[in-house]
Amino acid sequence: MEGGVFSAQGQKPTYLLLLLHIFLLALLPFKAISSPKTQAEALLTWKNTFASAPPSLTSWSLTNLNNLCNWTAIVCDHSTKQVSQIDLSNFNISATLTHFNFTPFLNLTQFNLYGNNFTGPVPSAIGNLSKLTTLDLGDNSFDKIPVEIGKLTELKYLSFFNNFLRGTIPYQLSNLQKVQFLILGANYLFETPDWSKFSGMPSLTYLDFSLNSLDSEFPEFISKCLNLTFLDLSGNSFTGQIPPQVFTILGKLEFLNLTNNYFEGPLPSNFPKLKHLHLAQNHFGGPIPEDIGLISGLERIDLRTNSLEGPIPSQLGLCTNLTYLALASNHLEGKIPSSIGQLRELKYLGLRNNSLNSSIPSELGLCTNLTYLDLASNFLSGELPVSLSKLTNIVVLDLYGNSFTGPLLPSLVSNWTEMFSLQLQNNTFGGNIPAEIGLLTKLKVLYLFQNKFTASIPSEIGNLEDLIDLDLSGNQLSGPIPSSIGQLRELIYLNLGENSLNSSIPSELGLCTNLTNLYLTSNHLEGKIPPSIGQLRELQYLDLHMNSLDSSIPSELGLCTSLTYLDLTSNHLEGKIPSSIGQLRELQYLDLHMNSLDSSIPSELGLCTSLTYLDLTSNHLEGKIPSSIGQLKELQYLDLYKNSLDSSIPSELGFCTSLTYLDLTSNHLEGKIPPSIGRLRNIQHLDLSNNSLSSSIPSELGFCTSLTYLDLSRNQLSGSIPLTLSNLANIQTLNLSNNNLNGPFPPEICFPFLENHDFSNNNLTQDVQKAPEDTFVGNSGLCGDARGLTRARNSEKKNNKVIIGVLVPVCSISVVAITIALILMFHKKTKCALKKINSTAQNFENFESMILQEEVKFTFGEVVKAIEDFHEKYCIGKGGFGRVYKAELLSGQVVAVKRLNMSDSNDIPAINLQSFENEILTLTNVRHRNIIRLYGFCSRRGCIFLLYEYLERGSLGKALYGVEGVTELGWATRVKVVKGLAHALSYLHHDCSPPIVHRDVTVNNVLLESDFEARLSDFGTARLISANSSNWTHIVGSFGYMAPELALTMRVTAKCDVYSFGVVALEVMMGRHPGDLLESQLSESSQSMKEDNAELFLKDLLDERLEAPSNELAKAVVLVMSLALGCIRTRPGSRPTMLYVAQKLSAQSLPSLPEPFGMLTLNKLMGI
């Protein structure tokens, strides 16, 4: 009994010892895993996965396992001899963390991999490093934040700056209650997290979410981070207003950066300790709060590019610690407050692109620490105050785009000796350019262009030896170009154009060997181009046009081997084009027209293989066109008009396959047109008229399917017109007149697809019916009903001396004969049309002709069913071209159907169906935001149907002249509409191949989406009008919108669309058709028009139903009006391209107004 008890009791300590033994055994692996040896082995295993281990890690080796604590980038805990810190920052390592074993490093406190190229994910095992206080993974390529980082509750510093993080920010990061620095900037975080799941982070002092794609409102958890001193949310897409409580709760904030977001509402101003306030590029509105002056510690304020309005508060003068003040690109108005002179520490002042008026306050001169002063693009006026001479530290002074007057005083200039950039362009400064300008020896940029400076250029300008850019163009400078300009050895850009400079070009200019751009255009320079110009080996742009330069082009020009642009037009240059020009292998643009150059075109020109533009028109060149020109594979524009070139057209010209424009008019070319010209598949304009070309027209011309203009008139061409010309589906002008062409006129050539055509004065035969007037005058073998053609007659007049007894039966027989003759005439008259219709009429009946876009999900049958076989109740519009129906399909899609009836309206002629289908195929491929989609075409029972996208709001004309014109078509919307239309036409003209000309741009052919986005419609329809239709005017387009040259040339070009765009743009801005304005443009010269309209104010032209625009809207309206006036110029060549117009309207910054909006006259507008 006792033994049993003793035995039981004796087992208890044994049992406990056993448990302790097992526990200790369980700990052995952990100790083994956490030993210095296992840590060293883990680091070596990781190192072996590096793409290339840096030499500095040579201490990481198997032979050095026992010396772990002395390894590079490793710090050990002194007591345990185990790793506590790993710092591999800026070691340029390429690797991943997936091969890093975190288990041996559970005592790690600092892990720094900043500035390497680690990629891939951060393993979730990092969440086991529970003692980590610093984790810096910045400047790598990690792609995701693991939620397990939220377990690292001892963290104080966490940075993922500048990685490739995608997805969202895990809310578990807000569990890091001890973290002080949280940096996630410069990543690709775009999924907005649920901020309501984030808790406050009371220890957080530094928060950086900048440069991501977060798009929510202001994150609400930030207002719970009460100790924040630094907050950067810049470079995201945050929206809405900043909650008012944020201003009061974050009372410790010193740095606030919300730049480049979409925040709106009033500006925050209740941060008493704020030093840096960066709110640029948002939508903040209203005035700058006056109590901003109470934030006495402010050092930097950046409010650029918002919608701030009202005056600059004078209280800003109380922020006496300010060093940086940027208020550019807002709607601020009024004057610059004199209190700004109290900011004695101010170094940067940027007020550009506002509506500030009055003069510069003299107190600004008290800001003697200013290094950067930008007041450009405002309405400032008056003379520069003398006090600005005190700004002896000024480095950059930008005052351009204002209305400053008066001289540039020597006392001002002489003190600006630290000046780096001086930009005073686009003002009305006058007087001399002071000689003291030569004291600004640190100057690199000097822009004085577009002012009223007079007298000569001071020779002291040669002292500015650091100068890089010099532009004095657009003044009234006279006298010679000073030879001292040759001392400007650093000069890269020189523009002295549009002055009255005379004498010769100084040879010393050749010493400016760094020049890349040299413009001396529109002066009175004379003498020869100095040979020293050949020393300018870096020169890329040389423009000397519109001077009086004479003598020959120096051969030394061939040494300027960097030239890409050379324009010597409108001078008195003579002699031959130097063969050395062939050395200009980079030359892309060469224009020598309007000179007196003679001799032959040098064959070496063919070595300029980069040429895209070559114009030698209006010279005295002779000899043959060199065959070497065929080497110019990049050439797009070749114009040799009005010379004395002879011999034949070289067949090698067919190798210039990039050509879009070729004009050899008015020379003495002879021989045949080379068949190789058919290789020019991109050619759009081909003019060989007024030469002595003979033989037949090559059939290969039919391969030039991009042609819109073909003129072979006034030659000696013979033979028949080749049938292949009917392949020219895009042709608009075809002139074969005044040749010796014979044979029948090909019926395949279809009149309705030509806007201008002339086959007169040839020897063509056979009947031509329904031909436009004057088209075939002088072809004695033709008959038809057009003016100038002989009508077929049955017999000569009979002798009226007949016997009365015979007269009655003869009359009876005549009645029968006349009846038969009329039938035959009717048959004959319609024969030409029927020959084309018959082959397709059966197709129309069965609607076998059909083209639909591939992605269209409906059939034509479904459309017909939806509108109950064209029931009148679905008709939403009628016009000269037919009717428009609204079809609501079962799928919910709505389609507009335009019905063009052949059988009962004569609006659709006998057409070449294949050519029409080719055009429809082109139009269905048009894809643009501002163009109505053409789904396809179908023909059925003598009708042609066009299927368009449908827009509910209707046309621009309807909106403009309806109630919407006042209630919804404000200035911003009207500018938007004009911009959309410009982009549509730019796309058709410049991005489609071949280019598409709309032909009928009107307010009724511009449709509007629900948000008033403009959509151009009805392109291509105008080409279907028949010559015998009641709608035919021989000119395609709508009256009031057609370019004036159409009445003379009947040639439709892209410039006709530009004119129509200008009319529409004016109509949109004026709220009425600009008929009177157009008439005055046509009836008078441009100069007299300017004089008569000198007192016509812009504000009186605009739609009187709206209040006058102001601030940025005023600039936008002025830009639209000035561009529109340019578009309606009488000469087509002087109109801008739609690409230029679209780019100007889409520019990020609008040009400043030359004077207050209310004072702008039409005369001034045309000069902008």
C-alpha cells in the first residue's frame, strides 16, 4: 500500500521532467533556425538568386559564415549576435523577395531595400517580422502591397515610394498605429479603397499618396490623423470639396500638396502652422481668402491653374516669410496690390495668364530678393516703373503678352546684370533698344519680338556671348544687321524677320557656328548671301524669303549638312542652283520660287533623299527635268510651274511614290506622258497643263486612284480618252480641254462625281446627253442637249414653193413622221443614262447592292420593318436630297435612314454604282468621336438608302436658333461645339487616306449629343446630286456656306471645307448667319475691309442673347473668332488647314488678349 503510494508519487516529477524535455526539444529547431549560421546561409541563398551581385557584397560568402556581423549591409544585435538590420539601399541589385527566407529574421527591426530593382510581389511572410520598425522598399519594381504588412504593429516608417504597385491600398495598413511615415507615392494605384474601413492613425505625421490614380473624394480617415504635419495627395484624380472640418482638425499641418487633382470649392485657409501650400492644377474657385494673410509662417504658395477669381488680396503682404508665390493661370483681375512690396524675402512671383490690369506697382521694386518675375499674358499696361531697377538679383523677367508701352529705359536694363532670360515680346514697347542691353552678359534668352522698337540693332548686343535665343522679329528696326552679332558663338536661334533691316547679311554671321535656326524673312536685305554661311554646320532652318537678295546662291550652302528647311523665295536670286545642294542629305523642305534662277535643275538634287517638299516655280529654269529626281522616294510636293523646262517628263518620276502634289504647268515639256506615272498611287493633284505634250493619255493614269485633281489641258494630246479614267473614284476636277483627243466620249466617266470638268475644244465624237453646260464646247463631232453641242436634225427645210394639192398629204405624212422622230429623239436622248441604269435597275428592285459595317448587328430588313416600309409617321425630316426616317429597332438601337429616291425625284442620276459603293466603303470606315457613323448603304426599288447613327438632340441649327440657344448654348458650350467640328474636319482632311472633303458643312449638318458634343453628318451625300436635278447649281454645297472660289473654278478642295467651317464658327458665336460680314469680305480688298471695320467692336458682333464672356472664356471666344476670320479669307491659299485650327483650339493655354475684351475690334482680331 505504501509502496503503491510512493510509486505513484514518485512518477509525478518524472512526468514533469518528461514534459520539460519535450518542450526544450521543441525549442531546439527554432534556436537552430534563428542562429547566426542559419541567417548567414539564408542570406547566401538569397544572394545566389541576384541577377548580378554587386562587388560590395563579397563579404557575403561561405568562407565568412562565422563573421556575419561584419558583413556589408548587416547590423547585429550585440547581445544575441543575430541580424537586427539589413540595409541594401542603392546597391543596384536585380532580384525578388520570393527567394528570401524571412523565418530566421524574426528579430529584424530595420529592412531597407531602397534604390534597387526588386520585382514581383512582396511575400506575405513579411508579416511575421513583428519587431520591424523600419521597412523601406522604395524605388524598386514591386507590384503589390500584401495585407499582412498590417500585422507589423511596431512599424514607424513604411515606404513603397516609386514602385509599380497596382490595385488598391489595403485598409489593414491603418492598423499600424505606431507608424509615423507612410509613403506610397509614385505608383500605379488606381482602385480606390473603401476609406470608411480605414481607422485613424494617431502617430502618423507624414502621409504621401502622390502620383497615383486614386479618384475618390478626400479620404475621410485623414481627418482622424491628428498629428499630421505633411500631407501629399498630388498627381491623382481626387474630386469634390475638402471637408471643412479638415481645416480645423489638422492644426499641426505644415506641408499640404494637393496639386494636379480635381478638387473644387473654396480655398482652405485655416491651417495656422502651414508653411507650404501647393494646390495648383485643380478646380478651386472663388476668391483667394483674405485671411490667408493670417498664416504668418507661409513660405510657399502655389495656386496655379485653378479657377480663382477676384482681386489678389492685399493681405498677402502680411505673409512676410513668403519666398514663392505662384498664382498663374487663373481668372484673377484688378491690380497687383502694392502691399506685395512688403514681401522682402520673395524670390519667385508668377502671375502669368490672368486678367490683371492697370500698371506694375512701383512697390514691387522693394522685393529686392526677386529672382523670377512672371507677369506675362495679362492686361497690364503703362510703362515699367523705374523702381524695377532695384531688382538687381533678377534672373528671369517675363512680361510678354501685355500692353506695356514706353521705352526700355537704360537705367532699368543696366542693373539687371544677373539676368538669364528677358522676354518682353507681344507688347507695344517703343523707342530704341538701349545699348545698355550689352551689360546683361549672363543673358541666354532675349525675346523682344512683336513690339514697336525702332532705329537700329545696337552693336553692343554682341557682348551677350552666352546668348542662346535672340528674337527681335516683328518690330520696326532698320539699318544693317550689326557685324558684332558674329561674337554670339553660343547662339542657337536667331530671328530678325519682319523688320525693315537693310544692307547686306554680314559675313560675320558665319561665326555663329552653333546656330540651328536663322530667320531673316520680310526685310529689305540686299546683296548676296555670304559664302560664310557655309560655316554653320549645325544649321537646320534657314529662311531668307521676301528680301531683295541678288546674285547667285552660294555653293558653300552645301556645307550646311544639317539643313532640313531652306526657303529663299521672293528674292532676286539668279544664276544656277548650285550642284552642292545635293550634299544636303537631311533637307526636307526646299523652296526657291519667285526668283530669277536659270540654267538647268542640277541632277545632284536627287541626292537629297529626305526631301518631302520642292518648289521651284516662277523662275527661268530650262533644260530637262533630271531623271535623278526619281530617287526622291520621300517627296510629297513637287511644283515646277512657270519655268522653261523642255524635253520629256522623265519616266523615273514614277519612282517618287510618296508624291501627293505634282505641278509641271506652263513649261515647254514635250513627248508623251510616261506610263510610269501610274505608280503614283498617292497622288492627289496632278497638273501638266499648258505644255506641248503629245501622244495619247496613258491608260496607267487610271491606277492613280487617289487623284482629286487632274489637268492635262492645253497640250497636243491625241487618241481616245482611256476608259481607265473611270477608276478615279475620288476625282473632283478633270480638265482635258484644248487637246486633239478624238473618238467617242467614254460613258463610264460619270459627271455627277465631278465638281469641275472640261473636255472642250477636242475632236470627240458620238452623242453626249445631259452634259453640263460648256463641258464639250468645240467638239464638232458630238451631239447632245448641252450648250455648245450640235442638236441632231431630221432634214433641211423644204422649198416652200410646193403645190397646194400636195401640201395636205405631205402635212399628214409629216405628222406621222414627226411623231416617229420625237419617239426616236426621246429614245436617243435617254440612251446614255439608260445604258448605265439598266445594268443596276434590277439590282435596286431586289436590293442586291448593300454595304453594312461588319460590326452592325441589324439587317436592312429589320430597319424597313421598324418604320413600316417608310411610313410617313416615321419621317423626321425632308430636304433636297430626300427624306430622313427614325427607326427604333427591337434591340433598342435607334438608326437614322436617309432615303434618296431615284424613280420619282431625279435627284439621283444614272451613276456608276461600283464607284459609289467604293466611296461608301471608305465612309463606313470613318471612326471619329466627332463624326456621325455611317453604318452602310442599301438600294431597293429604285431608291438608295444611307443608314446613319441617330442623335436625339438634333442639329446645331435647331439648337442655336431655338430656346436652347439661350438656355443651354453658353459660351463654353459653343466653344466646345466649334472645337469638336474642327477635330472632325481635321480628321477627314489629314487622317483619312485618301483625304475626305465634306463639301457641305453647315449648322444643319452638325448634330449634337446630349452633352452638346458636336458630330458632323451628311459627308459624301453632296456627290450624289444629279446634273439635271432641280437642286443642281453646278456647285456642290449650301448657299451661304460655299467658298467664293467655287463660283469661278467649281473645284472643291479641303480649303472649301475650311471656309464653310469659318462660316459655321462665326454663326455659332454671333447667333446669326454672318452674311453681311461675308459680303464685305468678298466685295472689298482686305485692307479696305480692315479700315471700314476698324471701329466694329467684337462685343457687338457676338450673340446679344448672352452676356459677354469674361476671363478664360473671353480668350476662348476671341481665339475662335480670330481663327474663323482666317478661315473665310477670300484666297484659299491664305486659309489655315483644319489641322492647324484643331491644334490651336486644343492648346492647353490660351493666348492672352492684346487689349481688354470690350475694346477689341474686328481689325485687331484679324491681326491676332
